[in-house]
Amino acid sequence: MPKAQETVLEIDLNALKHNFEHLKSKLKDNTKVLAVVKAFAYGSDACKIAKYLETLDVDYFAVAYTNEGVALRQAGVTKPILVLHPIAINFKTLIAYCLEPNLYSSKILETFIEVATQENQTNYPVHIKFNTGLNRLGFDERDIDFIANTLKETSGIKVKSLFSHLAASEDLNEREFTLNQINTFKQYSEKLINLMGYAPIRHMCNTSGILNYPEAHFDMVRTGIGLYGFGNSEKESKNLKPIATLKTIISQIHTIEKGESVGYNRAFKSKSLLKTATLPIGHADGISRIYGKGKGFVTINGKKAPIVGNVCMDMIMVNITNIECEEGDEVIVFGPEHNTAESLAESASTISYELITSISQRVKRILLK
Ligand SMILES: *Cc1c(COP(=O)(O)O)cnc(C)c1O
């Protein structure tokens, strides 16, 4: 791997393949895999990731919003794409790009049928979501008759899948709650299937659901974070490989005398002689201010260098007092080994999901294969 000469996010497709295969090994042979590629494939590169996953045997994709699905289609992605959070104003676009909406409320169901009918669609594939305890999006039990009756009156749409989402699949202390969600989903979906007279695909598990609740795999699973290399626990993360490495370089080195300050608001005041390195990466690149003031750290020549003072928009300063390094040297912000995005996120009491999806679009993505 060539040394970084600017801030870059390297994406390792071999690691992606490893993660895909590891997750597949947890499934029965006929269980389908939906890859969640929302938010630029968790901050990496949705189009390139989706195109690569199409060469493995992925069955489905999901994005959060319609425009994310449009970008995938424009890049040539041909597998079905579920839009998890479609908004009515985008329904015409969604149909134009053959994207498949999650219909989660009576209003959104009726509005979609109206638009599909106007657009002369028949049997347009849609997905019905049940709320089984997350209380975010989804139909409740009392809506089931309404859904069935509404479906009977139209030939504009056809239900391709029924699904729900787990609230705490990574937290084994919430096992009872999760098992209850799984049962609720079984009941709701069986009731609707009886009324509809046909059985669509059923799916419920996200990554931690796949790993912790094999009994809830149903016909398909939806994986996001696992594909990108994190298992939401030390044990599970060991079997996965983070696909992204965020690198930068040392722009300048400073000697800070005792009593001098570093950075905005003079947030750091030196109690002794030390050395800092200034790096071209800041909160506009996705390293939030919560990583400042010694919480977050980077790795330089194998050693930890904590962030000194406040994170600036385009720069951070790190303490390199005990590190041999010079201007131009490569810096690892997070990578697959010791300083993972999971551990960096933990240093500031957040989660890998937030850190990796925050890496802004101005950071150059480089694909490794
Ligand atoms: C984001 C999302 C997922 C993926 O979850 P991971 O924990 O990243 O595997 C699955 N299903 C839904 C509905 C989501 O919103």
C-alpha cells in the first residue's frame, strides 16, 4: 500500500468480501442477503460498494432515501433497491428509477397507490413494515385489516416483502424484549399473509440480529455495519475486517513551551515542553469536536498521539512529544488494526456507526483490491 500524501479514506474490497462471506456463513443456504448501503455505504462509497457486492451473490440493496437509490441506479446497479424511508414528494422519481418503497403508514400506503396508479403501474413492488417495539416507522396490529382491504382494491402495487426492525439486537440484556419483537412480527405477518392470500419475503434482522438471533433470520436478513467490518461486540468484531482506513499526513510540527496554548479558545495550555503535529483533517471532514481535548487520538509510526485542544474545521493538532516523526509522515486516524473506528468512537462515548458515516465527501476515497 503506498503511503498517504493527503487525507484519504482507503476502502478494502477484499475485507468487504471477507465480511460478506462471514455473515453468509451464519445463514441457511436459502436465506437471502440484503446489503444496507445507505449513507454512502456507511461513509465509504455506496456506488462502488454496491457494484462490487453485485459480483458476489447479494440479493437486495437498501438505502434510506430516494436520492440515494437514484445515485445507485445512475451508477448502473441493477439489483432491487428498497428505500427504507421514502417521502411522498419523491414517489414519482422513485418509480422512474425502479426503486421499491417501504410503506409504513396508512397515509403513505394510500399516497403511493395513488401515484403508482397515475403512473400506470401494475403490481409495483412494495414493502410493508411493521412496528414491533422500536416505535420509529411501521404499521401496528390494528392496521392489518386496513392494509389487506386496501391491497385488495388495487392492482397498482404488489407486496414483495413484510419486515420489521429490532430495537436492541446487540444488547443481550434485552433478549426478552427482542424475542417478544420477533414473536410479534411472526403474528402480524402471518395475519396479513392469511388475509392477502400469498406469502412475500419476510425479514427482520440487522447485523447483530443475524449474529444473536438465528431463529429470526426468516427469508432474508439486512446487514449494514457487519459488511463494513464491525460486529457491535469485541467477540463478533474479531471475525470481521473493517473495510475503511482513514489516513492523513503531518503538515507541520511545533515545539510548545511550558505555558503556551494550542488552538482555538486556548483550550489546551501546556504544563511542560512538548511537540505537536498539525494534521489536515478537522470537523468538516468528520472528526467531530467531541474528539478534542485529549479524548480522541491518531496513530503515528505505531504510537498513539492524542488530539490536543479543540478540533478545528480543517485541522487537528496532536501530541507527538514521545513519537519520532517528521513533516509529511503518514498518520492513521482509524484502520483495521489497533485503532479501529469502534475504539476511536468509544473514546468519545459514541458508536462506530456515527464516526464512519460522518466522514465527509471532501475526503478522497481510494479503492483497494
Ligand atoms: C440501517 C438499517 C439496517 C442495518 O443495520 P446494521 O446494524 O448496520 O446491520 C437494517 N435495517 C434497517 C431498517 C435499517 O434502518
